[in-house]
Amino acid sequence: MRTDRAEHATTRAEGPSIHVVRARKLLLGGLVGGVGAAVICLIAFGIAMGVSGLASAGLAAVMVLFFYSVGQLVMVRFADAGARTLLSVAMASYTARVVVLGLLLLVYSKNADSWSAIRPIAVFLTTVAVVAGWLLVEVFVFSRLRIGAYDTEYVPPADDGSTP
């Protein structure tokens, strides 16, 4: 299986490559889904739990949107890189983001008494909802991308005259 060579022929003078355009579409689609889910959670937890629910949902939404946005921005930045470079950069980005989130959780666990306004159920449900919203819309956008992959052209067997 090979990709269409015309995709790789785009130069910077003509604009971004097809890979960058696709990565940007995935970023935008994910943001639409994530922000949509975040708004729904902010409204729901704001009504159900008041200011503390609103703040907790907002904190969770910001963390998830930051996590996914940074990851997708890295993919946009390195969309034209080779497969090994892209994998290395993606893994380094993911590791750094997980470490940052882990440090935030560590700070929270050490100071949970002073942050009593944070509602864990609102944080949990908002996190799940925003992740699901991001991924659902991103998968939908991905399914609509035109990614050309073609087999080699069919060449019929040579006629050697032995068939009747």
C-alpha cells in the first residue's frame, strides 16, 4: 500500500502540507467536541452544585482541554516529520503531560483539606465527558478525511498463446 505522491509534493510556498491540514482539522474537531462537552458540564454542575460545582467542572475541563490540545498541537507541528521522529515527539509530549498532571494530583492530595471547595464527582464526570466529547468528534472528523491509499496498477498476465 502506498500513498499518493501528490500529497507529499506540497511545498511551503503553496501553503501547509496535506498532513498539517489534516492534523489541524483533527485539532479543531477535538476542540469543538471537548468545549461542547465542557459547556454542558459547566451548566449542569453549576446548577446542581452551585459555585463549587461550576469551579470543579471548570478545573477539570481546562485540564483535559490543555492535555489534548497540547498533544494535538505537537502533532500539527511535526505532521511532516518522519514516522520515527513523530513517534518520539508524541511519546515525549505525552510523558511530559502525564508528569504535569501527576504533579497537579500530588499537590492536590497534599493540600486536599485547604481545597475543600473542589467536588471530586464533578471533576471526575467532567473529565470523562470532555474526553468523550473530544474523542467522538475527532473520530468523526477523521472518518471524513480524504486519505488516499492506492494499490499498484493492475497489470494482466502476459498472453503466451497457451490458453484456448
